[in-house]
Amino acid sequence: MSTERLPSTDSLRAERARRLGELRHCGAFLLAYDGASAVAGVSFFRAGADYFLNLLVTRVPYRGRGIARALVDAVLARSYAEGAESVVVVPDPAVERLYHRAGFLDEVLWRQAYQLG
């Protein structure tokens, strides 16, 4: 049996707050659950005055229920609350209609090509 003491609830809360604070500067995930199972998620990060929504996924049996839209709306609400000037999405044909319905516009910000070989 270990004699090591478990951390206090207060120290665990402080550590969680510290880690969440670090995430504000590098990115975050929002997950939607059905019971204990994650069924959809979105990843995003802030860079300067802009938010970047770079991954949106939903498990097949849960598609078409508005879960992904709720996650996008949550990212938009957070970006608005934090004063972001824009939210940029990575083009993905699988969710293009959802982004349009959420108010995103087709706008090319930059295009870069690399020659391989």
C-alpha cells in the first residue's frame, strides 16, 4: 500500500485552472457526449485577433442531429465574447454546407503551393 498522499481537491482545481489557462494560448477542444461516449468534437485555436476552427467531426450515427452545428455555435460565441475579429475555417467539403448555414463566407485568404521532388 502506498504511503503517498493524494493531492487535495483545491490543488487539483488549481492545476486544472492552470492547464486551462495554457490552452487559451494554444488551442482547445469541445466535445459532445452521449452518456460517457464522445460523439462529436471541434478543435480551435486563437492566433492574434483571429480564431481558427480546424477540425469538426461527428460519429456517423449522430450526424444530422444538429450536434456539429451546436459545437460551431459554441466556438462562435466564445470567439465573439473574447473579441476575435474573425473566425477562419479550414475548407472541408464534408461540412461546407454546415459552415455556410452558420454564416461563413467563401473567401480565399491565402493560397500557397509547393513543388515536391
